[in-house]
Amino acid sequence: MSNTIVVGMADYKVGKAPDKLMTAGLGSCIGICVYDTLAGAAGMAHIMLPSSNGNLQGNLAKYADTCLEMMLEDLYKLGLRKTRLKAKMAGGAQMFSFKGKVPQLKIGERNAEAVERELKKHGIPLLAADVGGTFGRTINFDIKSGELHIRTINHGEKVI
Amino acid sequence: MKIPAMRLEALKEIGNIGTGNAATSLSALLQTRVNMEVPKVWLVPVENLEKALGELDAIRVVLYLKVEGDAPGKAVFVFSLSSAQAIVQTLLRTPEPPDLFANELAQSALQEVGNILVSSFIVALSQFSGVNLQPSVPALGIDMIGAMIDSILLEEGKIDENVLIIDTTLTGLEGVQGSFLYFPEGGALDKLLGVFGI
């Protein structure tokens, strides 16, 4: 039997095949999956902001840098080897724009860049990404196959 | 973090005055009596937003306005798809429910509703507290509620550990269910409540 492990906002979870990991309603947030299909284990994070900027108080799962570090620790505890880890990500949209306003921070885009940078820092290859756009995403990761299923309201479904 | 009871009461009262005024405007616009319930004031940890919003990927229609001035914040109206359709239908008197994704007239009618609701909310707040506030032009979104709210909250590239929400339910209009959320910015609370010496 396979269960679906739900990852909330500013949260991360790890799991083993044949379970699935899912997180719902990603806007400018990003869902990061780090996995090893051979070992049959994976982690999923729902991050909100690029960096903790060294502020180590409160919920550290909301930042790309600190969250990835915590999730990797947990994955190593499950016996995963760093050299075999791979990653996929989705999210980082810009949901609203105001006409004639000063350029916004484009936090979705910055989140995606931050995740890429942090993965590189840990030497984990990013195999696929579905980021940007102006729409929300719900993602479901199959730990066994390593497939990331992405659902939207009006922009179709895809698997990366 | 906890909000002292007196501040909580004051916030409810402010919410009451604002939403009362907004309900009156909406009633006039739709020519139907619309009520707004006494607002709930929540202080929600970010990771529990789901409890306040419901299913994060449920489809919702959102009208989002920024409130600028001395005590800035964000105002968000949340309607179900069918509720938004019913509002537009009442407003435009069309025989069929409009396609909100494609119908531009329906979209601008909704934005106008957002404009009127938030303006009347803000005017009441401003008059009551003497604090200068101006709403922006509304942005319309039809998508997953979690995705829209996260973008709204994260727009400035930061988020507090806890989000303060003034949450009001709209009632009275048949087939319409909606809520009005107000997110005051960090310092805005002191500004608003400071006027009353709380």
C-alpha cells in the first residue's frame, strides 16, 4: 500500500517508496524534491523565501538555504548517499501584477534561483524544473519512480 | 507571540466598523441585503495557514488590494467560483453565469466590486481612527487559494512567524459565500491602535 505524505507550507518531510510526497497550492513558494530512486527514499520541502540571511530563529523550514540543509540531514540519517542524490523542483510563480507600479521583487523567480544555488552548493544535480508563470501548482512526487506530477487549475498537468 | 485581550477587542471593533460599511455598499450595489458577520481576529503561525484558508489548492476567486498610507496592510476578498459568478450575474443581469476566466466584462465588474468593498472598509477605518489610508487598484486572481495567498504575503520578500488576519464572512446573498481577509503590516497595528491609546 502506498500512502501520500502531505507537506505543509514552510515544512518538509522525508519518506520511503512506495509512498508519495505532495504539497498543495504553490504560488511564489517552491516545492523541492531531493531523492534517490535506487535507495527508494526522498524528501520534499515547501519553501517560501530564498534565504534565512543568517537569522536562525523561528521556523527555518521556510527558507531555501536552511530548509535544504535540515532535509539533507534527515535524508543522510535514512542512509542516503550524497553522491547519488538528485533533485527536481516546481513553483516560483508571480501570481499578481499591478499596472503602472514600481517593479516588484519577483519573489518566485528569486526563490527558484536560490534553490538552484543551494543545490549546486551541496553538489546535487537539478534534473528537472517547472517554475515561473502566473499560476498555482500542486505537486505529487512518486518516490519509487522519481516522477514529479504537477497539476494546475487552468494550465494543464504535466510530469517532469 | 500573543495579542493582549484589549487589543484583540479593539481589532474586532475596527473590523466591525469597516466591514459594516463595506456590507452597506455591497447591498446598495447589488440591491440585495448583504450582511457581514462579526469579524474573527486570528494570529496564525505561517505553517498553519491551511487551517485558516482550507484546502490550499481549492479554486477561489480573489480580489486583492494593497492599502497604503500611515498604517499599511493588504485586503483580500475570497469567493468561491460560483459565488463570484452569482455576484457578477446579479450585477450585470445576465441570464447565464459568466465564464470568469475569459469574460473581461465579468472580470472588470468583479474588480469594481472589490474596489467598492475595500474603499468603504478603508474609509470607515480612516474616519474612525484618523489614520490616513488609501487603497490601490484591485488585482483579480482565479486560482488555487494557497498559491494566491502565499504570493500576497511574500510580496515584499519577507514574512513574519505569525500572520494577523481579520476574517469576516459575507452572508445574506443567495448562493454567495465569501470572506474578507485583512492583513495589517507589522508596524501598522501599533499605528492603528495607538490612536486609541491601546
